[in-house]
Amino acid sequence: MTAVATDVELADRILGGWLGRIAGNMLGKPVEQGEVWTRDRIDRYLRRAAALPLTDYFPEPPGEEDGLDLRPEWRSCVRGRVHGSCRDDDIDYAVLGLHLLETHGFGFSTEQVGDLWLLRLPFLQTFTAERAAYRNLANGLKPPLTATYDNPYQEWIGALIRADVYGWTCPGDPRRAAALARRDAVLSHTGNGVYGAMWAAALVSAAFTAPTVRHALDTALTVVPASSRLARTVRRVASLHDTRMTWEDTLATVSAETAGLGWIHTVPNAAVLTAGLLYGDGDFTRTIALTVRGGLDTDSNGATAGSVAGVLTGASAIPGQWKDPLEDTVRSAVFGFDGVRISELARRTLRLAEATA
């Protein structure tokens, strides 16, 4: 793939990725509980609040009972109350990945990923596969045992949410981005959990040079085994989209076909993400809104969709209702990074991307 045209454009695309990831994460945070906040329930909430189509952060609960099942963080994530980003693991891992590359370079080892977790990331801010791997690291295990010992979450979405930084720092080089993401992912995941991280990194990387989001999705599929369930599910969503099936019917079809995997498993979430990207068709607001309305792991899917859409459009084209309330500020549990400027993270990411050119 060809390089991004200019340094200014590259800087804008990288900043767009950071802003998009944070905005998408914030959008999905209030309803992040897939077994409670189904697609139908999310849309019922939005209709009651007169917020369909969704073009801004979630509205405050229209009635007292509507807010009972929202995530506790909702008060800092709904429209009119957003002042900088909420702390969230979807953003912590992007920050930590940037620090990893700055500390160890692109030749980092999986062991160094684990060492940095122990040094910089609080144990209680890890979840599912990451918490299992962290515990295994603390008990002296080494990769790949950290991913496989007493870890029932090996194919869940955790590795995928760690992958964006490898795409941002390898613009237009999806295979290299995927290889870096794999080296990170095998600390905690196996199988489709690892493939999801490789696919996401390649997708973000491809978005820098792809003419359309469909081209980026097609390119990202080339880095994972074609026979994997992840790849088959992504292709299934794309084929349904090609038939002009509605977004709602596409998600209903694929949801039935992935039933039983759970709302944090990589495969059904990749389906929701793919549908949001395809039916969003390059429009930033529509992409993150459809992705979050798709349910399951809403904040993680919103974050990745926002990252891809932000890279495609660039920061300058992201509507103000998404980026302005972020106030160029990130809250993070990663030691030494709480309160860092989003623009500073983007500048540091750009330096790494330019070093790979």
C-alpha cells in the first residue's frame, strides 16, 4: 500500500485515530453490559430520550428507571457532562502500547509486554484474560503459559482492544501492524483472540491508505487464517451487506449464527464492529453510532470503530460534538500518564510512525 501523502495528513490521521478511539469508547461506556443492554433495549432507551438517530453522546436517562442499569460511569459519559475522557481499559492499553514502543522499540518481546504491565498497570484495572495473564505473570509463569494456564477467556476481546497503536504506528503496512499485535496478544490470548488483535491492527493500518472502509476490511482479512471463525464471520457480515440487507437484519442474522459465544467473545463483537463500519460507510458519526447501537461490548467496539473512522477522515473532519468535550485530556490508570493530553499522545505516536517510514 502507498504511504500517506504528507506529514501533515499523517499527523491529522493519527490524531483522528486517538480522538475517534476515545470518543467511541465514551459513547459506548454507559451501556457496556451486553447481556443487559441488547440492541433492542439500547434503541428503546434512545427513543424514549428522543435521541434517534444517535448523533451525539448518550442522553441522560429520560426517567429514573432508565438509569438503573447504566454503568456507574454514565454521569461522566453522557452529553453535557463530558469533560475529558473517563478512565477505561480500552484507552489504558493504547497508552500502554505507546509506552511499550517508546521504551523497547518495534523489536519488543512478549515478555517485555508483561514486564510493563506489572510495572505500569494496576492489577485491579485488568479484566478477564488480562487479569488471568497478570496473575500468571505475578506467579512467575512465562508466555505462552501466561495465556493458557487457568484462563477461560483466551478468545475474548481483550487482545483486540490493545491493537490500535500498532496500526497507528505502521500506517499503510498492515502485515507489520498485525505481526506486532500478535506479539502482544499471545501474552494473554490464543486462537480467535489473537486473530482479532491482528485483524484490528491491520484494519487500522489499512485505513490510512485504503480508498474506502470496505477496502480496509478486505485488506485486514488477509493477515488472519481464512478458515478461522473470525474471518468467516467478518466475510459473512460483508456478504450480507452486499445483498443490501438492512443493518438490523444483518446483525440479527449473524447474532443467531454466533449464539452461545458470549457478549465479550471476539467473534460476535467483530461482527458488530464490521457491520458498524460497513453501514457507516466512512461517516464518523454514523459509524460509531451504529457500532454502539449494535450492543455487546459497546465501549470496546465503539473505540475500535472510532479509531478506524478517525483515521479514515482525519481529526479535522471529526464533528465537534465528539472531540470538543474531550478537552484534549485523557484519564488513565497507567502510572505516569493520568491527565496526559490527547494531542501529546498523537505527537508521540507520529514520531514512532515516522521512524518506520
